[in-house]
Amino acid sequence: GFLPFNPLLNRTLVSLETLELYHNLFMRCPRLGIQPFVRALCDIQGTRFKNNLSIQLSSAYDLYICLVKSTRGKVLKALDRDSPNWRMLNACPSCQYEVESEPELPIRMFLAVDGNNSLKRFQRREHPTEEGQALGAEKDRPDNRVGGGDYFLQAEDVDLWDESCWHRWPGWTPRTKSDKVPCADRWSNMNEATTKRSFGHFDVNGVFAGFCRHSFTIVFLDMIQMGEQAKYMLALLHHLMSAMKEDRRCRGLSDTPPGSLTVGYDIACGMVDKIARSPLSDLAGNERLQMLIGLLHGYAHNRLCQLTFLMLYIYGAGIEDLEVCERYFSQSNALAPVTRYMGKFRRRQAIANYAYHRDNLETYHNLSRFIYANYKQALGIINRSKETAKVLKSVGICDLETPIRWLQEEKEYLESRQKIPEDETLKSSYYLSLTKLSECQKKLRQARWAFRNDSSQWVMPAQEGSLILTERQMA
């Protein structure tokens, strides 16, 4: 079959095989835009490249994606899988499919969330007309189409979770903010006054995304004219947890889920108080939400945060590191050079198609290998348990409760400290003074040695300045 470039004058056509080839090439190499692909076709056919050919192929590609989406929708409808939240609730068979008589786990599902600043969108603007004006008027072509499908949460649903809009939620009562988070100074995305600024010519400053621990996509949110803020995480969690609650109700299950919903976030310590004060607090309590910090980011937090949120000390976390977002973004960043200058519709369409292709043709394909590798690693840990037990007994640990009690005692001690003890401050100052003294003594020895060498020799009148300098340095 063939597809036209426009709906009225069909003087030129493109084959479905060509569009399917470009689609699969783009999914595997997102840096490949339409223009270099059209140039390659012109080279093959021995014709001169014209700019209108890229525009025509882009229109035909939109039609191809529309046909694929329509066919996929009919298949899902026939399988009774066309509800708005079906894909999100059934994205990962390992995390979300339930087996009868399966023992309950302390953590029923791991979720990783984070923001990505690479997938921006450049907003075309006119030159400033007034003196001192930073940006001109917007000149993007109007497009009422909404791309992304069920992979994207809409902006109006996200804005409801801005702190200034919390009063709109029924039944919400304001709560006082707790003390400052100890790690707030280390993370720029905790400072919403900074991340709220618009970034020049970009109207979308990236995406905020959620994935299961096996890298299946849950949902994307556009960060519109601002950086990473708490409202994106609140909107994502509300969207997922409310869908989970409604799904259990429709299936006649208990309102209280078995096990907790664990969310890994690089600034989880700063989001706990935000969730407790927001309208999401009741739903988070019912869904047994638990915030964690992934292993990669955990060591940038202070010790008290690690004891509370680091996955290394959480029972039921197993051998997961929950750094899914970094691995996903390292590959999806290849989309940035192409999508940065697309329109709103085509940008979302490209990101959603990439996520669908990756979920179904790469992540699902690698799922068995992922589980098999974790299973082998777990068996290795179990096989070394006798040797580990001997080492632990040699340091006085004879049961499992001992290290858990030590961690709890350490946490209680750190929580009880209102300020650094005076003796620790004195020891630290004394050590720094000793370090400075050692450096001064080293410089003195070098200067004295240089002065003795210079003064022991006969000095020319022109070299008297050098002798005076070494004498001054020794002094």
C-alpha cells in the first residue's frame, strides 16, 4: 500500500514499507530525523533534495502513526483492554500480575521517579519589538492535537497539585510545615524557588517520569516552563494510587493493599513532609506509600537520611538499587536532538512511540534475563551465608536482631542530637590546627634550607634581591 502526502493533491505517494522502515530506524536510533532519511532516499533515487520533501514525509508519517494507533486501539478494545488506566495498571507482568496463593511480600511494588531536563522543547518566538524585552511573541503554528496518549498526564491535572491549589481539594486541612530537611542544601531540586524559574526559550523544560523496577514506563509528565517540582511527583502518585484503589474496588478486593508501594526518589527525604501536608496524605496512608532513596543517590545524603530512607537498610528491598530512571534516561536522551525543535504534538508522539517500542520490544524481551540474573545473584548470596555467619560471629553478631538493633540505636542517637557535641567540635578544631601546623613546619623547613644554601655561597650584587627574598620567606 501507499500513503499520500496530503489529502487533496495526490501527485506523490510514499510506500508503507518506507514509512515502516523509517519508524523502526527512528525507534532504534532516535537521533535519525526525517530530513537525513529523506536525503538518503534522494541519494538512492538520484534526485535533488528539496525542503518540501521533508514536510511531505512528515505529514505521511503522522498518518502512518495514526493508522497504527487506530489499529492498536481496535485490538485493545476487542481484548477489553481499552480503559484509560489499563496500560499503566498492567505495564509490568512481574510487578503487577497477581498469582493465586502467592505469599504476600512486605513491598508489593517498586516505583522509581525522577525528572529529566534533556527532553526540552524549544518555543519559536519573534524578535523582541520593545527595547529591554527579553523574548518576543510566540510564533509556533497552532495545533489542537494532543499527543502521547495514555503515556502522558495532562498539564491541567498536574497544576491541581501545586501548593497554591491545595485548597481546592475537598476535605483538605492545612498543616504546618516541619523543620528544614538536613539535606536541602545539597539538592537544587529541593529549592522550588530556583526550579520555578523559566529557562529562556524553552516552554517545556523536560519530563518527569515514573518506571517500575524492571524499566517499564508508568507515565510521563511535562515540566512546563519550570524545573523539577513537588507537584509533578504528587500528581504522578495520585494518578497511580487512585487507579490502583479503583481497580481493587472493581475486582471486589480489600481496600487495604497487601504490602507497601515503595517509591524511589533522589530527594525522598524532602518529599515525606510535602506528602504529609498535601491532600495526598490520606490516599498515601491507605496505599501504604513508602519513600526510599536509591543506592546511587543515597550516599550524597547525611547519615540520618540514610538510616531512614536508603534501600540498603529497608527490610524487603532485597538486592534492588532502584536507579531505573538514570539507566532509562541514558538511552532516551538520544531523542533530545530531534524532539527539541518539534511541535508539542509531534514531540509527545515521538516520546510515547519510543516508550511503547522500548517497553514491548526491548524491556519485555530482557525481562527474563533480568529476573534470571537476579535469581543467580540471590542464590550466590544464600550459598555464602555460612561463611558470612562465621565472619559475623567473629565480631560478636550471633543473630539477625543485633545489627537491626544497632541501626535503630544509631538512628535514635542521631535524632536526639540537637547540635554537635562540644567535645567533637574541639577535637575537630584541634585536628585542623595540627594539620595547619604541619603544613607551616614543612614550608619553614623548605625556606630555611633554601636560605642556608644561598647564604653559604658567595652572592653577586645582582643576586642580593634573591637572598633577601629567601630570608623574608624563612622569617
